[in-house]
Amino acid sequence: MSRIRNTERSLSLINRCAMNYGLILGAFWVFRYLFLVVAEIGVSDRFKFLFYLMNIVTLLLMYIFYYTYKSSGTGNPKGGIHCILFMIMMCFYASFLEGAIIYAHYKFIDPAYFSNLVSITVSGADSMPKTGLIPEENYVQIRDRMIAICSSKITYIVFEFAKNIFLGLFLSVILNFVVSIKKN
């Protein structure tokens, strides 16, 4: 019974820390995404370069948050699995803010941007070579399904969520081996 309570307390502490750091990371992702919005409006391509350059800052922030969490002396669980859960949950919470700005971008700021993005996907699907492995009528049906999936704004935002969560998983596994806290 006490083991269950300790596990619940551990998950509660991980969740609280992940929410706090996820809010900061999500605010940074909103700030970073604004550079993409400005670049797509047509101000300058330098803003798009800065948007992609800020991905490095994202990695640094995630490293700092991971290290801060792992080295905190407040009784937080610091095992490998706990730290991996922390990073995944932090990216999950940060994705809510990024999803909100992406939705606002497609819905209110520049609705034509998403249709341009979908048109690129459609033209790519139309130019795909037919290999002969799939009958022609099935090829058209598969292409139409792919276009229907790619043209949904909600699906795009869900894929961004999944991308961020996998980023957290990938980085947490790597950082779990790289960051080791020496006990005094």
C-alpha cells in the first residue's frame, strides 16, 4: 500500500515539475513560432532562418530543464524512467501552447497559409511515380485518402503534438545516459 502511495506521490511531483517547465518551454515555442508567422506574412526570410535557428535553443532549454530537474534536491524522483517521464510530460504540456498558436495562425492570422501547405502536399502526391505494385484504382483511392488526412488542420496539430512528444522521448533517452549527477 505504501509503495502505491509513493508511486502516486512520485508521479504527482513529476507532473507538477513537468507542468512548470512545460509552460516555460511552451511560451518559448510560441515566441519561436511567431518568427515563422512573420516570415510567412512576407516581411523577410531572415525570420524563417531565426525560427529554425531557435530549434537549437529549444534543445538547450530542454537540456537545462532536464539537468535542473535531475539535480534538484527537493526529493523529486530522479531515476531514469522518472526523468524520461518528466521530459515526455514537459513536451506534452508545452505542445498545448504551441498547438494554440498554430491553430490561431491557421484560423485567424493567415488562413491561406494552410491551404498553400496542403497544395504542396497535393502536388507532391500527384507527382509520385506509379510503381505498378498497386492497381490504378487503388492508387487514386490511396492518394485521395492521403490528401484528406493532410488537409485537416486538427490532424496537423495532432501530428505536431506527437512530434513534440517523440522529441521529448528521444532527448530524454539520450540525456539519461549523458547527464549523470554525482552525489556528494
